[in-house]
Amino acid sequence: MLFIIGALVVVFSVAGGYIMHGGVLGVLWQPSEFIIILGAALGAFLIANSMHLVKETGKRLPRAIFGQATSQKLYLDLLSLLFDIFNKARREGMMSIEADIEVPAESGLFTQYPAILKDDRIVEFLTDNLRIMTTSNLAPHEIEAMIDEEIETQMHELSEPAHAMHRVADGLPGFGIVAAILGIVITMQKLGGPPDELGKSVAAALVGTFVGIFIAYGFVGPVSNRLQEVADAEIKMFECIKAAIVATANGLPPQLAVEFARKTLFSGDRPSFSELDEHIRSR
């Protein structure tokens, strides 16, 4: 919602100021300039990135534009799931959760939290590290070091769409200049013709520079920042899981392990202690 409001503010502020200064909006409508700039930007994006990254960027763009899927409700579900898993392991032994982590889709614990179960990346991260806890004798600090390495890799992958869009934003002003130069070339061909035709050609060329800069700083740059925010929110889920696993490996009870996990969350998304306690009890 904020993205849409912000986009409207950008458009109406620029267009309104232009009109107030005596400008005519029709002059800015130069389809050929848009084709040159946006087409070249799209082509450069495809050249610079793998098909996997192109698809991943397309998948994440709706979340950046319309809002993050990661919410306080999702964090509550994750913390409750962690409590359920470690509570069962404490009562019945670590091997009791083996069936749950081998086939999460058929687990009585995981199926209570369908929103978590739909996120394959989170489920894989959680089950892989729980499997290591149940099948190895690694010390807590060794488990923590291993999880840190995985989180760093995940952060790199999740941030790539934001970096890709940022590179597009950096290139758009340059493509605007390309469109402007081509417009000037066309204008030079019209030298000696009617002055009003020359004026229109120069105006069209300048619109190319304007469009490249306007789209770069008004839209694509902010979208890249939003993509990074989405990635940061997802990484918080990994850090949350890590904190609970390391605390459990150090012998802390489920209540404290989940509290360690809760403390890793950003203050705007972090449920209070009482909210988490109530949510766990309601399950």
C-alpha cells in the first residue's frame, strides 16, 4: 500500500509542478523514447543475470510492491512451532522428532502451521539443522558456526534480486542519454526545416533524458530497496531459528530457547512475551 501511495506522490508531484510551470503533459508522451529506454534496460537485465535470478526477481517483485509476506503472525507461528518441536524433544527425547523432520508435510507439529509449511526454504533450513542435532554430537559452538555459514549463503541469495534491480536503476539514466542522443541525431537531419519541427524534435530528445532519470530514481531504485527489506525480513526467520537451536543445544528449556529466538526479531515485528505465551497456549 505504501508503495502505491509513494508512486502516486512521485507522479503527481512531478507532473503537478511541471503543469504549474506552464508545461504541457502531452509533450512528455514519447512512446519511442520509452521503448528505447525500457527495452534497453530489460535487455541489459537479461544479459547480466541468470535465468534463475530473473525468475526469482519476478517472484519477489509483487512482495516488494504490495507488501511483505513476513508478518508478526508468521513470526508467532514460527516461534510456536519451535516451542512445540523442542518441547516434544525435551519430553520424549531428541529422536522423537525424527519422523517430524523427515516428512514435515505429514507431521502433526508442522501441519498445525500451514503458513510455515508453505515456505520450502524455511522448512528445509529448520529440518536440516534439526536433523544434525539429532544425528551428531557436535558442540553448540560448532552448530552455531555451521548455521552462520548457511545464513550468510542464504543472505547472499536473497539479496541478489535487490542488487539486480539496483544495477538496472544505475543504468537507466545512461539509457536515457542514449535515447536523447538518438533524438538529437534525428533533429540534425531536420536542420533547415520549419523551426517548430526542430523544437519538437529537441523536446522529444530531452524527454528521453528525463524519463531515464525519473524512472531510475522515482521507481526502480526504491523497488530495489524494498526487495532488500523483504530479504532482510526473511533472514530474520533464519536467525530466529538459529537462536532457538543454539539455545536448545546449550541445554536451555523450550521456553527460554524460544525467548532467545524472539529477541532476534526487529522491534516492529517482534511479538511481546505475553502475545507469544498466549499464542502458544492457544495451540
